[in-house]
Amino acid sequence: MSAPTLDALVSLCKRRGFIFPGSEIYGGLANTWDYGPLGIELKNRVQHEWWKRFVSQRRDMVGLESGILMNPKVWEASGHVSNFGDPLVDCKKCKQRFRGDKLLEEKIGVEGAAVLTLEQVQPMLLAEKIKCPSCGGLDWAIAKKFNLMFRTQQGVIEGEGADIYLRPETAQGMFVNFRNVQQSMRKRLPFGIAQTGTVFRNEITPGNFTFRTREFQQMEIEYFVAPGTEGPIFEQWKDDMWQWCLDIGLAPERLRIREHTKEELSHYSSRTIDIEYQYPWGWGELYGLANRSDFDLSQHQKCSGQEMTYTDPDDPMKKFLPYVIEPTFGLTRTVLAILLEAYEDEKLKEDDTRTVLHLKPIVAPYDLAILPLSKKEHLIAKAEELYKKIVQSSGLHIDFDITGRIGKRYRLQDEI
Ligand code: ATP
């Protein structure tokens, strides 16, 4: 099955109620998307399936829902205020702005682009003759660091002290609540906290449909372990993440694992791998798995003055900061990968093609459809009775469609 074009998928998503352009009647707001009736069912299913697999069905996992707004000191401690940025380059000719490292990825590879210092970006763009994607010019300004945190103000008084950030990841909510969760749930190491939710990043170059947006959803796990035990646990999470990808229907030939080089590692990480998917425009990150060591807990301990240690229940004298393995999954990016993988324009006859979404039952918006063949009142009533019976007894998601020719209704079902 050949990969669909992104345009074909975007069009299906709008036509069939999966994903609509945001604020469309006002001319839209670039790179914002709204999940329609089928999109939200699919997204909810992915999220529920994930929660079931990684939280409800595991004794070593518990859930959390922390706030989007947090004390700004959290983001100073985590390093986001000083480190969470991308190299921004201005095209001096057309004044458009781009992410310098992304422009270079095709020429020098993802690893090569990720390790460039800020000073190296502009000379490299010129040396590699990377033209402005907007105007075709070759006139780049010196790169600047651009912080991706969304800043806003809380309360009625503007100015100093009212500045606050929208969270760029769900992870920090789990770190600051580590002791609350561990003590209230009497958890022993190793154990994990999971949370799903919306995050915000002021991306320089959002795009490729829902692949890179400024508001998106994540499903993250912080898995706390005793220092020295993280090696095999990291490997186990790698296998579990890979298996999840297969179970939601992604083809192994369009998946690969990429180990981050030492130079590429984020400020908090001692080892990171990405699970990448082959999107229509090339390989790109789908998920990440990082060994964050005790970086976050030790930073929060230092900056808040509060103890963040774990006490060994078998030896109360033994107190230490756990290490953390972090499997992180983009929820909205998962939905995109699932849709790309499932999409097929199937040629039936010379002049007849039908669009089919080969969705795995665990993520499909509907489990079954009831399509009465006749519009006779007593038959519709029977069909409705059947609908109610199945919905109430099984909890299955059922589409009920009585409009149009039956052949057309079958085709419409193929598309979803
Ligand atoms: P990228 O290299 O693509 O910018 P990242 O390394 O910054 O991603 P993480 O910080 O590891 O991403 O975020 C965890 C997950 O969140 C990613 O694996 C991805 O699935 C998702 N994600 C990150 N940024 C975006 C975005 N702008 N839009 C949609 N999903 C995103």
C-alpha cells in the first residue's frame, strides 16, 4: 500500500468529520485544528487504550492530572526558561522566520543539525546554500535563540509578578507531585506516574497538518527507579513502546528507533531514543524515551527547598533521589500516524476508486454500523430497537445511518 499524500488525508479528515481547520469561518488561524465527531472518537480511543494498557492494567502505575498553569518557578527549576528554545533564523529578504536546524536537516542529517551551536547555524545555511523556503533568497541573518514557552498573565494586575507560562510538557506536574503521589499511594520503587493533557509550545515553524502545532496533547509517563537499575528498565520501556506502535496499527517498516548522540541530548537527559515514523515528507519523531536521571527531582529539591527524596521502606535510613525513565507519546501525533497508515485509495475498476481507512478495531471511531435496507417505519423502529439493545448491553460505538442508497452508505463506512 503506497503512502497517501498529506493533502488527500487532510481532505478526507475534513469531509468525514475527523479534523477541521480551526476558526474556519473567520479565515482560520494558521496551524490550528479542531477534532470533529469522528476525530474525537478516534483520539479518545487512543487515549483510553493507552491509559488501560499503561495505567489501569499495571500495578506499578498510577495516574495524575495536574494543572496547565504552574508556579513559574517550576519552569526555572526545570531549565525550560533558560534552555527550552530553538535556533530562529530570519530571511533578510522576505522577513520570514524559520527554525535553522530544521532547514538543515535534509542536507546534514537530523543528528548533525541537532548539535549545531547557535553561532554555527547561519554560516552552515550559507555554506550548504539552503534557500529561503518562502522567497528562494539566500540572505540569512545570524541565528537567535527563541524560547518556545507560551507566556501569559494571570489576574487583573498586569506586569511583574503576573507573568505565567502555559505548560510545554505534562512531565513537570508529575515531578512536583512525586512525594504527594508516592506517599498517598504508598508506592514502592519502581513505579510510574502517568498523565495525559494539553500542552503549548510557541513553535517557530508549525506545519505538516497536525504533526507540529502550537497546542497539542501528550501522554507521558515518569517512571521512578532506584539509581543503578535504569538500564534494563529503559530497554523494557523501549520494547513496550514499540509493541504499542504495532498494536495501534503502525507498520514496522515505517517505524525505526533513533538513538540520540551525546551532543544532541537535552539538558536533562543521559540517554534518549526517538521512535520515528516515516511520514509522507520523511522520517520524523513520533515518540521519545529518555533517561532523565535525578535531574528534575534534584532541581526541584534545590529550588523549592523541599525534600524530594524517597525513603526505602525496608531501610528508613536509606533516603535517595530516584532516577526517572520517561516514555513520552504525542497523542495528536499518534492520531496523525494512525490516519496516514490506515488511508488507502483502492482502485476497484478502471474508473472506480474508493477511499478506505484500514483502522484497527481498538482505535476505530465506530465498531459497527446499522444500515436499515428499507425506510419503512416498522423496519426503522426494529433497527432502532436493535441499536439501543446493542449500545446498552455492549457499550460498542455504533453508527446508525438511514439516509441514501445502501451502496453509498457502505462506501461511506469504508471511509471511516
Ligand atoms: P520535535 O523534535 O518534533 O520538536 P520534541 O523532541 O521537542 O519533538 P518532546 O519534547 O520529546 O518532543 O515531546 C514529546 C512528544 O510530543 C513528541 O514525541 C511528539 O510526539 C509530541 N510533540 C512534540 N512537539 C509537538 C508539536 N509541536 N506538535 C505536536 N506534537 C508534538
